[in-house]
Amino acid sequence: MKLPIVDSEQGSSRAVDRERLDDVVIRFAGDSGDGMQVTGSQFTSTSALIGNDLATFPDFPAEIRAPAGTLPGVSAFQVRIADYDIHTPGDAPDVLVAMNPAALKVNLGDLRPNGILIVNTDEFVERNLKKAGYERSPLEDGSLDAYRLFQVPLATLTRRALEDSGLDAKAVERCKNFFALGMAYWLFSRPIEPTLRFLAKKFGARPEIADANARAMKAGWNFCDITEAFQTRYEVMPAKLAPGVYRNVTGSTALALGLVAASRRSGLPLFQGAYPITPASDLLHELAQLKSFGVTTFQAEDEIAAICAAIGASFGGALAVTSTSGPGLALKSEALNLAVMVELPLVVVDIQRGGPSTGLPTKTEQADLLFALYGRNNESPLPVLAAASPADCFDLAIEACRLAVRYMTPVILLSDGYLANGSEPWRLPELDRLPDFPVEFRTSPEGFAPFLRDPETLARPWALPGTAGLEHRIGGLEKQDGSGNVSYDPANHEHMVRLRAEKIARIAREIPPLEVDGEPAGELLVLGWGSTAGAITGAVNLARRQGLPVSRAHLRHLNPFPANLGEVLARFERVLVPEMNLGQLAFLLQGRFLKPVISFPKVQGKPFFRNEVLEKIQAVLGGSR
Amino acid sequence: MSGSTTLSKKDFQTDQEVRWCPGCGDYAILSAVQAVFPELGVPRERFVVVSGIGCSSRFPYYMNTFGFHTIHGRAPAVATGLKVARPDLEVWIATGDGDALSIGGNHLIHALRRNVGVKILMFNNRIYGLTKGQYSPTSEAGKRTKSSPFGSVDHPFNALSVAIGAGATFVARSIDVLQAHLKETLRAAAAHRGTAFVEIYQNCNIFNDKAFAHLTEKEVRDDALVHLETGKPMVFGKGRDRGIRLKGTELEVIRFADGFGPDDCLVWDDRRSNPAIAFMVAQMGRPDFPTPIGVLRRVDKSTFETGMVGQIERETEKRGVGNLQQLIHSGDLWTVHEDGTIS
Ligand code: SF4
């Protein structure tokens, strides 16, 4: 993977070796208060600007401020940069920056052998070692011999650099993450200017803070440049991405932008009802900023009110959205069924997290699939979509809104913590290429009845209060098809149950058929859904390079499935289904298509590693030879 | 059909067969609402009646307006979303004591504190009717029902106190059988900007018959009720021979036979900015006091929907109508050119 290169050095004061890497994974780890998320984000933004492909994985504790220096308080940000098209934030870090003993303890197991390990020695004092559960300092007992260890007194050096800054000791201490960032910039040959611009903007009102952080960063850079500790600098060249304008985007931001785009394309004002919940709150924060786009954000008194208000807004003609995570979706079940029953458009975003119950609020999981499909009383069909990557959240947000208004139905859009917080470069769409779906409300009283149906989609008319002559009542009671009058007629009930199911099933007619990447038939298909797309793609690509006969497909529509899914499954001898639950998609496929599939579950609150999927592919195919 | 023609009570009646038990107090409330709506000068299509679950919540089906029969307890939440999305609509909620104060208690208090511009008519029959007779959050302590065969050990809510405590800007009480008073109260609620909370004592003749007979029977009515009328002293009793006065921090019944007169009584004012007196009056009732009916509180406060819409308007004025192209193209951008170079 390494190509030694000789390059003339720009801006460095001494001759160092240069090494070009095609792909590197760096993890910044420290206490929650150490600013690791900012450090990682800055490294990411700068790498994006120099054209690397990248993927990130922020990993932070559920507690806002767990006791300093303890294992639960460790916060980390992993970023992978590459000169080619990558799909995951990487398995094992090549570089680990550990700001304290706890961060070392929690993260060391992941660092690859002979990886670069930078530790902040200032924190390796007895009290902190004890908090992290070390009996002796790992810096002294030889336990780190397998790594390229660099011991740097980050806090001391930062203090020295900021001696005359006039800031108090605490403020100075808080700059040490930028010292570490400066080191990382030197080591990986990145410019510091983008971060200087970031600091100036972020601390505009407090220039002394911006200045101190900038100085700490430069001091880190200079430290590497002057001391002989590092003999090598690394380079990762720009990736060959498709031409276009790019920005780095998290799933939360992409989702918010997608909803706003859908509002524009439908011609409806966006209404979001939400109650704060990790990891879905960011979507509320993002949309709350966008009032000038006609966006109403309603922070409700609870999850139930959030969805109910959205249903009320939908009745009034808004593009209504409610966003939450698993525990919140549980609370919304009854109201969601009301939307199914009254056939009003609504998009429910579920950013899945580890569970059950409160579970692992800041960790990722994909275990709400069956819940999204079936977690309501009685026959309650609705479309379910799942985004495959952070940028895909944009497209699927639009698709969810389009289906909701076209079919007059609630739609569940699944994302997860990994997609919401993770980021990737996003090739910005051309706006006029986005789906256009202007909504027409019913206005004519001629022959109007609230549950008359469009012959093609079976959707009922959307008739808004305020429209003369269309006065009508809707509600959760079973109704006569057509008139909408309350009806307890047994035959009508079965008719309505089947009709509601048929309406959703018909969506399959306009879902793009499932595409197979690789041979269209053969020994093994790896079939995924949601955020596992990256790991699966990476693993399948590698397996193919190793000559293994493996194809790949990814489901974005979980209900209804693409119409050709059964046929695709039938073309492969075996189907491997990796998912971050105990086999929920596998269960659905087997029930629906009577096709045995190999379930490959992982439920650790962490995304799949590419190599885990690769090894599974090898094992499955190896077993057959 | 539309607002330009004069509307009558008939315009608000539906062709749906009304399914309440014969003799139920809900009929009287329906009749009063159907009589008042046409007087309000609002085109019929701009009325929306939203309800939860329970006998009272069948109300929308019988009103020829837009209507939404939602789920148990959630009418205030649905109505809040509707009113914020469509401030042009007249949104009325029909709910009951179980719907509003038990399963929907949270939504009720939050709608009240936000001052959403909706009218909440809470039919209080002090029982669960639709589920066939369990004690409700307004049932008196010790109430024997199917689910409390040895008497309920719950302390009941006083609905008006809950509303005042939650910061409601309009709080009133009326009774199903007092048609004139009920209509007057509905008119006052309709005129209020912000949330209007009206508790309506309603007889459930099947499961809790005569729950309010001690207030409504001809012989006792005048002694048992005190009409709150702003600007007038709180006088009550058959011969208007008694009144309520404020003594220190307590209310007290005074008899004119003891040398007191109307001038000694508390002069009612529903616009007091301090809710303390309204709260004390809300607590009045058997055995020491007459039960108050009328408007307890009516104060002006900005409404939720005005605030929400105002923010959108102000932001739009400040920044101009949002530009999607600019929004998507914000943050740090880079361009990958056809030849693979980056800028
Ligand atoms: S049960 Fe009671 S409240 Fe319900 S309709 Fe019958 S009388 Fe009215």
C-alpha cells in the first residue's frame, strides 16, 4: 500500500523522508472535555479541501461530562483519508493520538501493529493512570513496544507556547488539542490555513482565543518540524472523484437539506415536530436555523405531541416531518397508526441507536427495521426507506417526502447514529435535476368525498380546511371507503384493510429495480441495507480483487421491496446479509421469498469493519471449495 | 355554503346519526355550539373541530365543519400543529375529563402555557363513559365505580385550577343545562385570542347520573352557584342574600342578614393580572362555598402561532427568502475538474 516517493520539501526547515500513502486512518482520542471532535472535524475539513476522499466516525460518550480522566469519559474521532474512492472510516487506525491514559486504554486495542502512537505524557501521572485502571505506566513497562510510540508533553508545550498570551491557565490548557492538530497537519502534510480561517470565524468575538489556538497549532507544527522525533512525513494525494462541486456533509445535515429541498420541490411549507433525543436532535438544530426557508420547527412537550402536531400540520397542508430515535418511535406508534388510518402524508425519521430501552444512546445500530415495518397495532402498512450513506440521506429525504404526498401515507425513513454523525464528501446536486412533485390540493366540491381514490395510486384527495364545500370529518375509526363515514361493516373493514395494504404495495411499481454490482448471477450475493453499505462495498471490492466470485446489492427501499428482489435472490446460490441486528432483514427475506440466507449479525454499537465482512465472504466461499 | 351567505344553526348540523345515549348532556352542548358558530361571522369552511377519544370526542362527526377525531388525549397536540401551520383557521377542541386531564394531561398544560389560539371545550362528567363507567380524574374521592368497588382513593383534579396553574389566559366554566349561560360563555371563548379553556359540567345519565344535580336543580341552583360577572359583586343565593368577600388571604361567605351588603363583597374582575384570586375562586365548591360559573380569567398574552409565524417572517425579512442553491453550496467547497485537478 505504500509508495515511497521523493519530493522536494516545501516550508520545512530540515530534510525529512517523504512517504506517500494511498489510505490512512487516524484516530484522535481524549477526554470528552479535550475537544477531540473539533480536532477531528478540522482534520477532516482540511483533508476534504485538498481533495482526499474521506469518511469519518465520531464516537462519544452518552454522558455530557463523565468524570474527567475516566474510561466512560473518553471521546474519539476517527477519520480516514484516501487517494481513491473509499466507503468506510476504516477498521484499525494507523495513527492514534491519545490525550490521556484512559483514551489510550480504550483505543489501543484497535491500533494496528507498528502503528503510530502519539501520547500526551503530561497526563500520565499516577492519579490518571489509576483512574484508567493502569497499575504501572504503560509508557514504561514495554507494553507499547509493538507501536511507534511518540511521547509528547502536549500540555507543557502548549503552556510554553502561550506563556505571554495573557489567558488564564484553564484557557491555555484548552488549546492543547490544537497543538495535537498542528502535529497531525505536519505529519500528514496538510495546510494549516483552513483551520486558521475556521478559528477566526468561530471566535470572531474573542480574537484572543482564536489567536491562542492558532499559536498552539503552529507550535505543534513547528515542534514536529524542529525536533528530530519524526523522520518521516506522509502524503495522501487527492482522490479521483467524479467531476463536480463537493462539500463534506454529515447525515444529519444532508437529511435537513433534503427535507428543505423537498419542501421547495413540493411547494409545501416544511413543518417539523420533534422532541430532543440523541442522536436525532441535530436534525432539529439544523432545521431550526432555516426559518427563512419557511421552515417551522416545533419542539414539542413529548414525542407523542411531536408526531401529533405534525399530523395536525399535515391536515392543514404542510409537508410534515417528525424526527426521533428508537425510544421515541415507540412512543409515536399510536399516532403513526392514526396517520395510516386517516391517510395523511407524514415523514417519520428514525435515527436508530443501540437499544433496547435507553440502550446505547450515542452508539449506532440497525435494530429498528422490524419495528418500523411492524411495530404498530393491527395491519398497519407504510413505506420504509433506509439511507445508505451520509450523503444519501439527502436523496432519500426527498424520496420519502415524494412518496408521502403522492400516496397520502406516512413514511418511515431510517438512518442511524453512524450516518447521522459520520460524514463524507458530497457531490452537490444540480437543483433542476432533483425530483419535482408539485402538490395539488383538492379544491372542487364537485363529486367530492374524502376517501375517493386515485385509480393509479389509490391515494385519497388532500382536502384542506378552509376550502369551501369540502367540509368533512376524518378520524381513527374505520370508515366507509369513498364517503369516509364511520363504518362497522365487516366486509367494508376487510376491504379497507386490504386497500391500505395494496396502496403501499403499489409503490413497488415505481421503485427502481434492485441493481447488482458485479456478476448478475453466481455463487454469492452480499445484500445489505442502510449504513452497512460502506463496509460491504469495501469488502466486496477487495474480495473481487482477490478473485472471489462475489456480487453486491443494497436495499434503500425496505417496504415495499423493489419488485425484482425475489428474482435477484434466486439468481445466486447463496446470499449473505450483514446487518447491525440479530438478522432482521434475513428474517424478512426468508419469510417473504422462502430463500435461505446467511445472516451475519453484529450488535456492538459499532459499524461493521470492512475486514469483518471480507473475512466472512472468504469463509462462506472457502467453505464451498 | 361559504362565508358570504349568512349561516344558520342548520348549516352546522351533519347528516350523521347522533349516537350519544338519549338524555346525555352532550346533546345540549352540541346544540349550543351549533347555535353560536353561525353568529361568529366566520365562514363555515374555516372551522375545524378536533377531538380525542371518549363520548365527548364524537363531537366532530356531528358538526358540519372540518373535523378531526384523533386519538386519546392528543387533540391539543394535533390542534397545535394545525393552528401553527394554519393560523387562519378557527380551531375548536372537544374533549372530556379523562381525555384532557388523564391521558392527555401533558398536552393540555403545554397548550395552555404556550397560549395556542384554540378553544378547548372540556366536557366534565366526572366519569369514563365510553369505556362504561370507571372513575375519572375528576371523580370525587371515595367514588364507587366498576373499577373502584370500594371507593376511589384518588384525589380529584379541579380542572379550572389546573388550567390557571398552567398559565391559561382564558378560563371559564358553564353547565350543559344552562343553555343561555353556556352560549354566552362560548361567545366569550370565541372572542379570546389565545387558548380559551372552558369546563362544561355535563351529565352522563348512564354512568354518573345527577352528578351535578346539586347545582342544576331548580330549588338549589341559586344557592349552589355563584355567577362570575366582571364589574359586579359576588352575590348569590335565592334572595341574593349572600356574597363572597376576601378576608385577608381567604375567601369567606357573608350573609346580608348579618349586616353585610353587596358593597362588602369581592367585585369580580376576570382581567386581574395576578391569577391568585382566580385560583382561590376556582377552588370554591361544596360544602362551604357555592360553585363558581362564568369567566374566571381572561388576560392578553402573545399567542404561540403569532410567535412562530413571526420568527419566520422576521428571519425572511432579514435574510430574504431562503436560497436553496446557496444553502446547499455553503461551508467549505472544492471543485473536482474534468482533468482531475482540484480547486
Ligand atoms: S355514556 Fe354517558 S357521556 Fe357517554 S353518551 Fe352515554 S350518557 Fe353521554
